[in-house]
Amino acid sequence: MSNRYRCPFENLLILDFNTTCEQNNYDYPSEIIQMNVTVINIRDKMIREDQTFNRFVRPVINPVLSDYCVRLTGIDQNSINTADVFPVVYDQFVAWLREHNFQEKTFAFVCEDHQTIWLNAQYQFLLLDRSIPAIFRQWINITTVLQYLIPERNYDNLPGETFVNKASNFYNIEFIGNSHNAMDKSSFLAKLTKRILDDNNLVSVNRSLRCNVNSRRVPLNVDPNWRTTFQSAMLVFGRMLPLVPAVVYTYFTDDDYAKCQYCKNGPDVCLGVVHEQYPYEVYEQLVEPSVFASAARLDIDFNGEEEDEVEDEEDVNGQDDVNDEDDVDDEDDVDDKDDVNDEDKD
Ligand SMILES: [Zn+2]
């Protein structure tokens, strides 16, 4: 056993995206422009650099990158112009999974935080009017893993402004490249994850997507400056996006693979639209329509009905393992202090 990592998967796929962006404006229809996956093979205890998946993606809504986005990510317009659009790249990714025999139940994604899948992937599939594939329904938030490993959970006091700085300092792992580029970020996260595994720490799934959390039942008072304030924008997106990230302590087993822990439905049924996911209070508070919401048609489906009190009661007293404590964490997850540091990550 000692030569095995404490990880219940055969491979970890370290995932990161870059998206289109505009300086000082979070109300923007962010499309994926780079997708990178770096592989850690658990049996070999190796980062498989020969198996890296890296693609540029051509955005459709805003095909021309802003100067800010080019500067931040280091991705140039030419690379984008010659790239395939997301549905094509995603099909290439699925083919790549098949080619390497990465079966969905035998790997887990590792992400820096919840934004990679909850925000970037979910939003990209909403733009395409497709439900987010089952493989994205769970992941390992490596920031959370690290936070638990810091002595006395003293993460905030680690030297460094961002997660990358803090992790780099804590483990003395040099960051090579541009910390806002998906390929460089993914490569660093792979080294970090390997180091955490090498120290014999457990690395397993700690987040999943589901269609509701208790915190959503409390009306959100929208910050009038949400478009330019990262933290406030994330709170608004937390209400607009159909699925929310939830803290979990187990990964999907065969029978429950990709099933929502809230409604118990599979990924094709649990779309987050049947559980009052578009609180009219949020849209009523917006002075101007949201570009983020309208590009993905998120603002036209809500019907403004009051939430069903009976159903809420059932949820609180439900026999499932969704308890209030989880939901407190869920709220923290969307409203995560650490994410402030990543204000301009894409
Ligand atoms: Zn659900």
C-alpha cells in the first residue's frame, strides 16, 4: 500500500481554462479561449507530460480579444483566429479521453477553485444551450485541500497575495510562466497536487454541482456596483447560474454517478431550472439588463413565482445527507474570500 497514493482514482486531470474578458467589467459573456488538462497518473506517481491536452478555442460572441485579455493571458489573436470553436474542441477532448482510456468513473478533475467548472464550464455550455456533461459534476478543489493542510488552518497568513503565491511559497514550488495562463497554471497545479500526494495526504473529490442550496432561499441584495466588483459579481452569478457548487465528502460511486444530491436526478434531468433557480428578486434589482445573463438566456426563463414553502420544509427535514452545515459551507464556497485574490484571473 505504501507505494500507492491516497487517492481513489486512477488518474487526476488538472483542468484550467482561460476565457474572454474585459477590464473592470464582470458582466461579460465569458467564452472559453483555452482549455488545458495535465494528467497525474496515480499508479506511476507521475505527471504525464506526454498526455497533456491543450487547445485554444475560438470565441463566437466576442471573436476579437480585448487588449486587456491578451495582456493578461498571453494568448494572441492569431492563435484564436485559427482555433476551433468550443463544441469542436470539446469533442476533441472527449476523443482524447477515450484514446487514453480515461473512463469517467476512474478519474477526477482537479481545479484551483470552484470557478473553473461552476462558472467557466457551466457558462460555456449554457451559451451552447447544452447541459453540462456528467464528468463536470464533481471535482477536487485544490485550494480547499491545501487550506486543510496548513498548520492551524492558517491559510490567510501564508505569505503571498494569491493562491498560487501562497502555495508556491508554502511548498517552495516555483511558478513557471504566466499565472493567468491556463497551461502554465495547470502545470503548476499538477506539481502542487503531486507534492500533496507525495506527502501522503488524501486527495479526493470535495465539490459537486447541484441544483439548489439553502443559501439561495435568502434574497440577495445586489450591490449596485456588482459589474465592477468581483466579490459582488460572484454572488450575482451564484443566483443566475442554474447549478451551484456544494461541499461534499464523498465521490460518486457507480450507482449515483453524476446524480444531483439535492434532487437525486441524473445530469440530463437536474438542470437547475425546476427549483426556483432564477430568483426574480435579483433581476428586479438590476438597473440595466445583465449581458452575462442575456447572452445565455438566463433571464428569460424565470417566472417570478414565490418559492414553494412545503418543498422547502421537506428539504430541511429530508432524509438525504444534505444538511444545514453543508449549506453554510456552500455559501462560503460561492462567496469565498480567497477568490478575491483571483480578481483578474482570466
Ligand atoms: Zn438537482
